[in-house]
Amino acid sequence: MEQEESIKQLHNYEAFAEFVAYIYEMRETAIRQMRDKGDSGVMQLSGEAVACDEILRLANWEELRVRHFGRN
């Protein structure tokens, strides 16, 4: 529960929203780059995308995005 409360508090800060938005962009970039890579490149990029996705999930990105950027 402590982790959830900490994340909730961080949602009050624009800098946190900008940081998580950067992680979202990193994930999207990794996904786009997968088209141009061979099997080993895809494996590496998919690992990066999964790591970013986990951070986005922990940070409640969807809620944070709506709150700070007004996007659904």
C-alpha cells in the first residue's frame, strides 16, 4: 500500500508526469523500431518495451496522462 500512496503523491507533480511521458515515448519508439530489426534486435527491443510498459503500469500512466495532459 505504501508504494501506491507514493505514486499517488507523485501524480501531483508536473515533473513526474513529464518523466513518465518520456518513458511512454521510449516504449513507442522501441515498438516502432521493431519493424526494422532482425530476430535478436526484436528480442532486445521487446524487452525494452516490456520494461517501459511495467513502469507505465506502476505509475498509472493512463490516469496521469488524463490528469496532466487531458488526453484519453
